[in-house]
Amino acid sequence: MFTWVIIVFVILILASAVRILNEYERGVIFRLGRLIQTKGPGLILLIPIVDKMVRVSLRLETRDVPPQDVITKDNVSVTVNAVIYFRVIDPGKAVVVVENYLFATIQFAQTTLRSVLGQVEMDDLLASRDKINRQVQEIIDRHTEPWGIKVSNVEIKNVDLPQEMRRAWAKQSEAERERRAKVTHAEGELQASVKLAEAAGIIAKSPIALQLRYLQTLSEIATENNSTIVFPIPIDLLSPFMKAWEQGHPQLPPAGELPKT
């Protein structure tokens, strides 16, 4: 019986001395409370009772930054949340320097987000989000480097505006669209007036062009489903016929004059 107890005890000791680490894991080894080295991946042998191992994952961590109430530089109150991407590059520092690197990184990201957004105006927050993301990422990465943490990216996800601010932005957007529509209409009128002035100059130099345009207009009117069309005839169109009539009937008075009694 005593022999079986010894065998079971030896098996438990050996089991506690053997560790297997995955490719993305590292083991921080402490011997009698002192950091000796970082091992892994693969099979790790520990001295029972004397050695202690802390597993650390080297994979990229994705954590949500809880929504933060922020007052921008132009005194607009908004609620902003973000997502942060980071990973451990030095397992020894991540275990020894900071108690809980996950919690510490998220807390520092919250304070940095509030600090940076408090220095920008609302328009910049909406229009220059990429620039703000890089600024927040650089600040967090610089402060977490002593912890053995590499912050690769920070992305602002949502910016929640107050209801009254949303209405103001909607009115501003509508006014901007109306302004653009009026400017476009004015530019169109200007271009049309320029073209009309050029056309008038051409017609003034060539009166026959006016007659051709008149005939074209009559042709367009004729295509409509109208039963009766009343239109004036310029006297210039009838002048050739009047001259021919006068030449063929010399005894008659000129066109436009009444016969003498």
C-alpha cells in the first residue's frame, strides 16, 4: 500500500514538472520567485515545487474600449468608443513590470482617448478620424513599450452626437446642399448667357442665319399636335417674291403702296 502511495506521488510530481506550450505561447519561468528565463514553444521541464511558470500568449489581442463621454475643444459633448489591437512582444516584461497588462492597456487607452479628443474640434473628429487614430495609437504605444506591449492600431468605431446636435448638423447639411444647388444653377445660367451672346453675334453678322433659325422653329412647332398655328411672317422672307412680282407687272404700283386714283 505504501508503495502505491509513493508511485502516485511520483507521478503527480512528474506531471507538475512537464508543460507543453503551443506555437503562440511562451512560458515565463520563476525559480524560487526569481525570473530566470522565457521558454517555449514545445515541451518544458520544470523543477517541481521550485519552479513556477506563467503562460503568456503572443497572439494579437483585440479589445473594445468602453464608450467614453468626451467634451471636444469646441464644447460639444459626445460619446465615443473604439477598438484597440495589441500584442505581447516581451513576455518577461509583460509579467514582471505590470500586474495585468490587459487591464492596464485598456485603462490607458480610455484615458488617452479622452485626452486626445478633448483637444480637437467636432469637425476634425468627424472629418480627420484617421489622423486621430494614428495619434492615439502612437501615444499608447509609446507608454506601453516598457511593459513589453506593442499597440499596432486604434480605431474609433462610433461617435454618438446629442439629439440637438444631430438636428443642427442636419440643418447645416441641408443648407450646404441648397447653396451648392444655387451655385450650380447660377453657373449654368452664366454659361447659357455666354452662349446666347455668341449666337446673337453670329446672327447679327449673317441675317440669313436668323431666317434659317426661324424656319427650324416652325418645323419644330409643326411636329406638335396642334390644330391651328398662328405665327407672324417676317417681311424679309417675302421681299424676294415682292420684287419678282414688281418686275413681272411693271404697270402695277410697287409693293406696299396703294394705287393712285
